[in-house]
Amino acid sequence: MKFTQLRLAGFKSFVDAAELRIDPGLTGIIGPNGCGKSNLLEALRWVMGATSAKSLRGGGMEDVIFSGTDTRPARDRAEVSLTVDNTARTAPARFNDAEILQVVRRITRGKGSDYTINGEEVRAKDVQLLFADAGTGANSPALVRQGQISELISARPENRRRVLEEAAGVAGLRARRRESQLRLNAAEANLARLQEIVDDLASRHASLQRQARQAGRYRELSVTIRDYESLLWLRRWREASEAVSAADAALADASAEADAALRAAAEASVAAEAASARVQPLRQSEAEAAAALRLAERTRDQLDRDVEAAHEAVARLTQRLEELRSGEAREAELHEEARDALARLKHHITSLRAPAGADGPAQARAEAALADADATRQTAEAELDKASGACA
Ligand code: ATP
């Protein structure tokens, strides 16, 4: 596997598209400090699947995108393309048909990296494996950074081992072994899950067998129950038939009895009509008697009320008679008093008439008194007459 060309666009200081041809033999890059020599090596490691931004002298992977200068604005994308000669057919089987492999890595701000090999989208792992099989890669010790020699001298044994493995051309195998180990672990986990499923199925199988036995028993019992039910229904049918026969006989008897009863009812109806005809005049008489009775009762009630009223009138009149009697006694007393007064007056008049010739004015006074006494008497007599009339 030979690298033949490296193309950069927007990567670090290579804002415009730049191309590095790697011809047979040695290819050297020379230039002043800061012209971008190390950036080229980093582009090579980046396109081979480098994952450490720190090893690319950046804080994050997006730092590899051209970040702009005083005169040029920053870019949003960076792309590095590495052309590999595969005429020796050492690439993995998936890409080994092509003579030339075009490995491209792009990065876009906020979206991350993606890879293609000959235009086909691939995973980062596919690219890393491609170069690992060829004994190189982003972290290959063959790519020596500034100051890396001194780092190698003081490196840990496992890092040195990586250098040796790469020199022996087994770095790809090591990477594959890790992947196989991961797959093995996943397969073991799957196996454990399968075992759980098998155990679960076994317990469900046992439960289903139990249920199947119960279902068989249930079927047998169902058949027996159906037989017994058939017998029961036959017996009930027979009993019902007998009951129907008995009911038919009872119905015939009842029909005969009903006919007799109908006949008796008809006769009774005729007799009732005849009786009704006889009863009609009696009912008329009864109605008339009832009317007469009601009239007599009304008359009696009226008479009772009249008697009551007469009693009350007698009581009132008796009371009035009592009052009149007492009035008559009073009048008799008055009459007696008036008679006494009259006698006294007559006596007085007689006594007054004797000396009449001697005293003229006295006689006049006596005559006036006599006239008053007469008037009083007449009034008393009129009252006496009135009281006598009232008493009568
Ligand atoms: P030296 O000989 O001193 O090692 P060099 O030739 O290797 O130098 P590099 O270190 O490759 O030079 O390049 C450094 C230059 O790249 C610096 O000028 C730096 O500003 C520029 N540079 C690095 N990253 C970016 C970036 N993301 N965007 C723009 N320029 C960058």
C-alpha cells in the first residue's frame, strides 16, 4: 500500500485546496517555520482516523477547520483526501477490488466527521482497520512528531510493544483481536440471555404441560357431564310427558264440569229473570213506600220542630205571664196607693171646704191642689188601665 497523493481543503492553515504528490522514492517538505509542514503530517494522521484532538494540537476536533486570519474569514468545513495505490491488493476484501483507494474525511462545524472510501460512506473503524492492516495509521509510531523520539525513549513497555508489533506487521491483527474480543463478549452476553430465555421457555413448557393435563381432564369430565345432563333431560322430558297426560285428563274433567256449570248457570239465569220479573212490582211498591216513609219522616221532623217551637213559645209566654203577674201586683199596689191618696185628698178637700167663706186665697190654693190631685189620679188610673190591658 502506497500513499500517492494528499489533498487538503480548509484544513488548518490550508484554507485553499492544496495538493501534495508523493512520488516513488523519498518526498521531502521544506519551508520556513510556521509554513505548515506539521499541519501536512497532521492532515495525514487525521484522514487515517485520528481521534485525539490533543495529538493534533487542538482543544477540540473542530479546531482542525481553518479558523480565519486578519484577511480571510473562517471556514465551516474541512476536508482531507488521501489517495492510496492498491495494485498490490493488500486492502481488506471489501475494498480490494479497486486499484486506487480514495480515502476522504470531512468535518463540518456542529456536525462532526464522516468518512468515504471510493465514494462509499464507511465508519471510522473501517478506515482505521484499512490502515492498521497496512501497518500504519493515525497513531502509527512510524509517523514521528516533533519531540516524539524522546517520548519513545521514555515510553512505557506496552507502547514500545506497539512499535514492535507494527514493525512486525501485526498491528491490524491486534486491532482485530480487540474487536473480536468485544464481539465474543457480546456473543457470550447473547448466549446468557438465550439461556435465560431457554430456562423461561422450559418453565413455561412445564406449566403448559400441566395446563394440557388439566384440559384433558376437563374434556373427559365435560363428556361425562354431558352424558349425565342428557340422562337428566330425558328423565325430565318423561316426567313432563306424564304431567302433560295428567293435565290433559284433568282438563277433560274440568271441561265436563265447566259444561255442567254452564248449564246450571243458564238455568239459574232463567230463574233469575223470572224472579226479577216478579220482584219488579215489589220493588216499585218498595220505592213508593220508601217515598211515603221519607215524606212522613219529613212531616214528623217538621212537627217535632213545631212542637219544639211551641214549647219554646209556651216557655216564653209563661215567663212573660210571670212578668205580667208581677207587674199586675205592682199595679195593684199602685192602685191601692192611688186610692189611699184619693181618699186623703177627698178628706183634705172636705176639710178645706169647711172654712172656705172666711179665707178666699186659701180656697184658691186648695182648688189648685185639688186640680193637681185630680190630674195625678187620672194619670194613675190611665196607667192602671194600661197595665190591666197588658195583663189581659
Ligand atoms: P515549525 O517549522 O516551526 O514546526 P511548521 O512549518 O510545522 O512550523 P505548522 O506548525 O505546521 O508550521 O503550522 C503552524 C501554522 O498553522 C501557524 O501559522 C498557525 O497559525 C497555522 N494554523 C494552525 N491551525 C490553524 C487553523 N485552524 N486555522 C488557521 N491557521 C492555523
